[in-house]
Amino acid sequence: MNFGRIHHVSINVADADASRRFYTEVLGMGLLERPDFPFAGAWLDAGEQQVHLIEVAGFIPPRGQHFALEVDDLDGTMAELETRGVDISDPSEIAGVCRQAFFTDPTGNLIELNQPLT
């Protein structure tokens, strides 16, 4: 078996419109064409991968589940997101691996900013 990169992650959200605005306007992801599914959502360009949003009424995110966005400059990215109203955790370091910080989307999904150290 030989896997390539992860093509996309699918994220359940309580409000597809609010989440689409957050991911495109605040995080700067591009909006992609999406098939006409019978449920609300959005497909987003996240660099070499995609994030798919799926609206699920009353969805409550599981604790601890998250995905990570790799960044070259954690401090600069945090500063920019903070000017856009995003509340971000203090950065921490996993020795020899990465620096990281966390924030949530409008539904409460946990997102990690990850700056590799190597």
C-alpha cells in the first residue's frame, strides 16, 4: 500500500455560511467549486490540501480533535490572526519538533498552527 499526501479533511460545522466566511475571510483559504450536495457546506483550498465544511445541525466538536496548519512564522501568523479577532493560545514548543498554538473556528473546532523546527 502506498499513500500520497492527505487530499482533504472534512470538518463538521454548525453554520456553513459563518464557517465559510471565517475560513475564507479570516484564514484566507480559497473557495473551490463544490458539487450540489443536499446539505450545506463548502470546499476550501488550503495549499496542497483541501478543507471540506459540512453543516450538521447542533454539531458539538469532540474535545481534543484537531487539524494542523503548517506555518513558516508562528509569531507573525498569530499576530495577523489576532488583528482579525482570532483568540489564540500562547505558543508552546515540543522540543526538537515544532512550535504550536491553537484556536477555534466559529463552531468550536480546534485548529493548530504548527511551525516545524527542522
